[in-house]
Amino acid sequence: MKLINRARSRVAACLTVAVVATATAFGGVGQAAASTTASTAGSAPTGIVLGVGAKESQRVVSWYAPTGAKQFVQVAPTRQVVHGKFPRHTTTYSATVAANKVNGGYNGHATIDGLRQYTSYSYRVGSDGNWSPTYSFKTQSFNGDFNFLFFGDPQIGSSGDVAKDGAGWLDTVNVALTANPSAELLVSGGDQVEVANTETMWNAFLAPDKLRQYPWAATIGNHDVGGKAYEQHFWTPNTDRSAAFYQGDSSTQSGGDYWYLYKDVLFIDLNSNAYANGADAAHLDYVSKVVKAHGNKAKYTVLVYHHSIYSPADHANDSDNQVRRQDFPTAFSKLGVDLVLQGHDHSYSRSYVIKNGKKANAAEQPGAAQVVQGPGGVIYVTADSASGSKYYDLTAPDTTKDPNYGPDPLNPKNHWANSVENQEHVRTYVKVEVRKDKLVVENVRSGTCAAPNAAVELGKVSWCGPNSGASPAKPVGSLVDKVTIRPYNSHGHGSWGHPGGHDWTVSKNQKGVTTLTSVS
């Protein structure tokens, strides 16, 4: 479905009078004299998070502030920041500041643009006399191979103990980035918190300093969607906030679909909470338009959304998931999607190669360490809990609930779509290696049965460890699963017939299934 060897091919206008209209090495709006005045207690920005930009040379910074006054992001190469003092001429980006719709205060965001590769940058947010602490991040090469990390459902607060959930989340983030310090993106599977507008939960989620050093690519989950705090905390690039991409009232709930390009990957993030009243068709129309416009600039297409359509646990046969299982897979195959990353089910699964909603190769063995996609082949991954706040046990295939989601003939305890299903009640994260001729997906243990592991500590689950607790927990850093995914004919660089050149129509057939049809 795609050509493997194809070529890769806001700042607001209002600044203070201190800004000198001189272009900078960052590509920013100009330079301003840097203040060294200390922040006033209680007036500095909080909840700062580094977000993904529309491309490698951008980052988005989002935060909370106590006032609606003008605010900025100041950025300088770290080597120029001496003893915590920014240089006299520092790149300054004006922020967009808006009143919070819930919980009072204000939220701000700004896009840092024109970053250079292989550079360490330091930044702070706020205004003269009210600056945040200084944080740093590094860029790497803007071309070629890279790794990113995918995290399932921290859902801070779901155990009933915010502190314990936060401790598990902090530990996973630190473990993952200690093991993978050169990871370039942190990708969310959704459900950052248990209750959408509860700021104590958001504070615990945002506590890891690594979230100010590595870009977080947010995904909205069903526990995030019920209020505006998600949108207040995260500004995402290229976001379509049309009514179809909200679960309900867009004035009170969060939503939107968005995309960004990072090196050889086109990432598309969907609000899968919006699925009723034709929303699936709207999502597919969005994906098809993004792929058509930008697919030829990337080697791989990765979709991210919350609700795992090939759930192996509690959500396997949810009615909304049954609808998505009909609406999405064939369209994803036609659009040349390579990898789908999902959350929601607090358990781990990795699918077989799925084409048009069916197993592509009947002979593919469970747990195969290497697979070849073939044209239209898609791998679906569900991430387990990254915080240990909640786990769901695997369920047996039940055709009385969904006749189309029965057992795997090669491994009847699993659902037919899944090559691997796993639950050990230990925290994990997913590492994805992006290489020119393959994707490598690993599910990695970030904890054991010991604390911090809130669901185990609080007795929310009765066992812990492999084989339903019959075997002792394996060490932090050990692998639950690993697969190498080789694109079709990657060695010979054969043609995928990439769908980026096609126009598509989205409609429902006589059975009510959403379908995608090429019209060119």
C-alpha cells in the first residue's frame, strides 16, 4: 500500500515592546532581553508539559497560569544559559492565553519553531518576574531511524489512591527513559487521569520532570473526555475540532483529531470516544484526507487512539468496540496504515497481521518474532497499564456476545485476531523502533509485583506474575513480547500502490458498516 523508498521531503504576532524584530537561529519571531528576575511565589506557571509539534523542528509547551496577562516561552541553546541565567538576547515566543473553562485560572501554550538538530535547548515560561523554573530538551537528527515509547492508561486515581498511582506512573516514566534516553517521542494511549476535571489527578500525572524534557503526544481517553481540562492541559498540532470529533457538547467536553509528521512516520491521532452518529465515517474521512495530503512524505503511517478494537480483556465485546471492529480495519488496510496503537483495556495484546479485518496469513504462528506485512497488512497493539493503577484480566473469546470475535484456531484461549495476549498485573510500556526497512515493537516490564504497583498493593487484584501468578515476577526491563515487522517487499523496494494519490468516499453499506471506496 505504500512506496517504501519514497523521498522525505504561531507564533502570535503580538510581542512586548522589548522584542527586537531580528530573525534568530530558531526561526522565531525575534529576540528579547532576558529577565533574570526571580519568580513571585504563587504567580509562576504550573502544570508545564512539553508537547509534540507538527514536525521535528517544533515543540509545543502548554501550562497553567494564575492570570490572563501576556505570557511567553523563552528558549536558548543550553550552552548559552550560564548559572541559570538566560542570555541577553533570547528567542521569545508569545503565548496564546485563555481562561480555563473549569477549575479557574488560565491556560497558555506556545509553539517553539525552527529548532536545529543535535542541539540541547533550555526554556522557561511566564513573564518578567514570574518565570517558571528552567527545563531542557534535546533534538536529534531530523532524518532516519528513531525510537519512540508508547504508554497505556496511567489513569491516575483509578485505584482510589492518587499518590500510589502517581508513584507508579513516575517510576515507569523514569525506568523507560533511563533505559531509552535517546527516545524521541512519548506517545499516549489515553486516560491520563480517572476523572476528567480533577486537578489533583492531573498534578500527579504531570509530576514527572521527564514530561518537560521529552515531547508528550497526547491521546484522549474516555476518562479524559468528560470535561475541558484535557484541552486546557494539551495543545496539539493540526487539530480538527469539528463537532463530529467530540463525544457530545464541544463547549463542555474535550476532543479533536490531529496529525503530525516525525521523520519517516505520519502519526494520526483520533478521538475514538466519538463514535456515534456517523463519527466513525468522519474519522475515516479525516484519516483519508491526511494520508492523501501527507502520506507520500512518510515511510510509515501510525494511528493512535484509545479504544482497542481487538481488546483481549474486559472491553473485548463492548458494543462500541463491535462497531469499530466493523468500521475501521478494512479502511485502515486500504489507506496503507502500518501500525495501530491503542489503550483502554489495561492488558497487552499484539495482533497477527490483519488485512481487511481478517488474518492475512492463516499460517502465521502465535507469538511469531518476525512478520511480513504484505500489502494492506496492519498490526494492532494494545498497551497495558503504565502506572499500575488498574489492570483488566484476559477474557475468553465469547461468540455469544460477538460472533465475529471468536477463538484463534491455533491458540483457542486467545481471540482470533491476536498473536499475543498477556496480563501479569505488572506495569509495562511499549517501545517502537523505526528503521528504514522495519518496525520493531517491544512490550517491556517497567515494574514487578512490588510497590509501586497500586492495584496489587491495595488488593484490587488477587495475584501477580506470569502464568496468572504461578511464576515469579520477571525483572524490570525484561520483555513480555517482541516482534519485527517487515513491510511488504522492503528489500526489493517494490511498489505499495500508496493510497496517498487516491480520493476516497466514506459511506455505510446496507448492513450499516462504514466503508471506504476509491474514486480515482
